[in-house]
Amino acid sequence: MSKLEDQQPEGFFEEPTESDKELVEWVVGHTERWRTYRDTNFRDDWEEYERIFRGQWAAEDRTRDSERSRIISPMTLQAVESYTAEIDEAVFGSGNFFDIEDDFCDKDKTDIEVMKNNLTYEFKKNKMRYVMQEVELLAAVYGTGIVELIVKEKEVMAPATQPIPGTGMGAVGVSGNINYMGLRVYVKPSVFLKLAYSHPNLDTTYIQQQLSLGKAIGAPFLSIEIPESWISPDSHYDQVKEGDLTEPARITGHEGRHRMAAIMKEYGDVPIETHLLFNGLRRRHITDNMVERLNADILNEHGKILIGPWFSLTQTSTEGLSHTDQEK
């Protein structure tokens, strides 16, 4: 198991320290007092503002006891919408509603431009303008608008189509941003079957029928456990340093054994795109030296060492593991 797996923020619970508990107690205590102060001094006014804005009649909003009309003029609604529309146009009308200035002494001006483009894309993808319109409306009605910007890592699932070399077929599936989550390589079906748990009876009839009809299949994947020794003890989750790469990695899971067997029967032992996923790690944690060491030899799911190279980074043939005499 990797040392970094315990440092991964998602799904990991860390016992709070005494300082953390004191901070939480302070925040909760102040929040309760702030909520009480708000309800005591502003809640009635805010509810009245909302009723006027939405055109809802209430007896407490009458200006005199003899008033019997329940008609609410839409002038307030029109004024608020006009006001927020002007703010929205002023902020977002030009298209570029923010800018980032680079350090004057920085000779490389492209890094900030890339950051700006990425941030613009994320804002559009997450409908930032729509969120700000909601905040502007709250500010116009209640007098205060607050927006919270949450930054987090998220796995992006997208349809992916990859050709099967030499077959004219395509492999279609859902790619969880494999270039971020793991490594995209090409593995021969015979090699894949040696790495995965053996199966006494691989019935590939249905998959072969689908292949013969021109149907597409999803890319197989292998789950790999990186030895702890590969990661230096002073590494951090966001900054990995190489350790001792002597110990081989191990295959701990797979998906696509029947597909690989069917492809080998139909089209021969041609390299197929395969995804390598690393337990507790992301692609940025795997250095070039680790990739080279990974391809040298590896323990299969049975715990048997297999000599590489067993994959390639391009669609060229992988020569490793093609014969049983390469196993030891």
C-alpha cells in the first residue's frame, strides 16, 4: 500500500486536535449569536422585503387599518430586476469579467495566461454567471449577498472512443479522465491474460459476436499497487519524491479479461489500449523513472513475477511477456 494513500483527502478522517476543537467551538458559538442577532433585528424586515418583491400580500404590511385592497404593485419587482440586470451587464457584458496580472519580474508570461484560460473555462462550466445573478438578486432584495467559492478535485467522466489497432474496430466506454487518474498504455491480450487472475473457462462467444457485428467495447484496465519504498518518506500528497525502486509493483485488480480473450481470438494478439490505475495515487505522482521501472517487471495477481517490457506508450507491439520462458 502506498504511503500517500493515507494522506489522500477524500474519504479520510483525521481525529481533530485540541486546537481544532477550540476553533470549531468558537465558530459555532459565534454563529449561534450572529443568527440570534440577525433574527432579532432583521428577520421581520427581510420577510417583508421578500413579500413585497414576490408580490405576496400580508396583513402586517398594510399601511392603515381601513385598507382592504390586496393588490401588490409590481413596481418593486421591476426595479429590482432592472437593477440586477444593469449590474450583471456591467460585470459580465464584456465577456472577460476578471483578470490576473503576472509578476513583473517573471519572464515567462504564458503560465498566468494558461491559468486564466483554465479558470475562465471552469467558471463557464460551473455556470458562474448564473450563480452571481442569484447573489446579485439576494443583495438587491435583502441588502446583502454572499458567494462561497469551493475549490475541489472532481473526477470527470466522459465518453471515450479509441481505435483497436489493425482491426478497424473501436473501443468505446466511459473514461474517467484517465490522463489525470492513471496511465494510458497499450498491452497485448496475451500479456493482459498473464497479468490477471487465470480463468478456467473464458466464454467469449457473445463478445466475439458483438465484435463481428462492428460493435465497440470499453478499454480494459489494471489496478496496480505501488510499493511503499517507491515513495520517499518526506513526500507529500501534492509533491512526490522518488524512493527506492528496487521492489516490483503488483497487479491487484483488473477489468476486461473476457474482452481481451475475444479480441485475441478475432483479430490476433494486437496491442490494445489499456488503462493503468494506481491505488491511492494519481498520474502526477508517477514519475518517468517509475513508469520505466513498472515496465521492467511486475507481480501478477497470482503473485508471480513477470519480466517485461509488458506495455508500450504507443500503438507499437509490446514484445515482453509474449512467451512463457519470460516468466520466472
